[in-house]
Amino acid sequence: MGCKKLKYAIRTSETLAVLDEACKLYAKFPALSEDPYLKEKYDSVKDYVQRAMSAMSREKSTSTLSAFDKARDESIRALTTLVHGYTSYPDESFRAAAALIEGCFARYPNIKNESFVRQTALLDSLLSDFEEAAAKEALETLPGVSELFGNLKKSAEDFKKASSERNAALVSESSVVCASNLKGEMTSVFHNDILPYLEAMSKAKGGDYKALFDLTEGEIESINSEITRRKTASINKRRGKVGA
């Protein structure tokens, strides 16, 4: 069947996140650095990641954007804290609504600890989960929760607006354009050179090759699942508008 590949619909920021993690996984197996072919390929990917991240994620060191990021983290914390309080409420309907909301958040356990770009993607997916009728009803059931959810949506939009303004500045420096142009080239190296080689060597030699290959495929599965969820949510949302 062949090794797994990143979905075509992956965003540039998500590609960077996966390639960055792939390089970190490779670094956990120092013995593999003795393989000259593999080292060359990972070095080329690492170089791309470093250059692209310095362009697209420069906001990580920007105090203004950090403040917006902190605001959305606080919105998540306030909302989840209030909802959790309702899980022990005497009214069964309140407990059920709280459990449903907590179930949505449970799909994104580390959302506040992710990088800027990945947290934005995960938060978009989380917010789309609450477009479902049952989730909307749960938000309206619990006093104060709908308001805090509105705060979360606003903080998410405020961050994306600030991030877009920052990215616009990077475009003027040709930084983002460079990252986009290199995306296809480096994805090709990852798909056509690294993954098939790891797959072949994992079958031939096993050991660290197999361990690295399995971990890398796990990362691919994870981001592909997010892309599928996002696409499904988008389709369902469009269908809802058509049927309205």
C-alpha cells in the first residue's frame, strides 16, 4: 500500500509543524546520523524549516502577538473552568450539557501549549465542532457559558487579525512567499526521498529505522485527521447554509 503521505490540502503552517517534528524525531536516533543519505535529506528539510519558521513564526517573539495569544489562552481557561464546575451540578441536564462540552475540548488536550500556527488551526477546528446543534444547545443550557464562548471566538478572531497583519509585513520582505515556494520542494523530499527510504530500511534492518518510520507515520496520521475534520466541518457547514 505504500507509506502514508501528507494530504494535499495541508496548509503551509501545518507542513512546517510536521516537518519540524519529523526532524526532532530523527534527532532522537543519533545512530541514524551515520547513514549519509538519510542525514543529507534531513539536513535539507531542517534547513528549510529553520528558514521558513523564521519568516512565518517570527511573531512568536513579538510581544503584541503574544498578548493576543495569552488572551485566547485565558478565554479557553475561563470557559473550561466554568464548564467543569457544572459537571457536579445537581441538575442532570446541566451535567449532561457540561459533559458534552468537555468532550469537545477533550479532543484537543494540549491546545494551549501548541505553537501559534498549530493552536490557531486546532482552535478553528474546535470552534467548528460547536456549530453542531447539540453542542450549540449545550452552550445555551449553562448560564454564563455562551458569553464565555463568545469571548473565546472573539479572542481567536483578534489573534488571527493580528497574525494576518504580521504576515502582511513578512510578505513585504518576501519571507512568506519564500516559504510557500519552498513548501512543494521540501514536501517532495519528505514524501519521495525520506519516507520511502525509511520504509524500505525499516523492513530490511528494523531497529531505529522502524522506530523512526512508525513515529513519523503517526505524526502524518495526526495532522491528516485534523485536515479531514476541517474539510468535513466545512462541507457540513456549506450544506447547512444551502438547506437553510
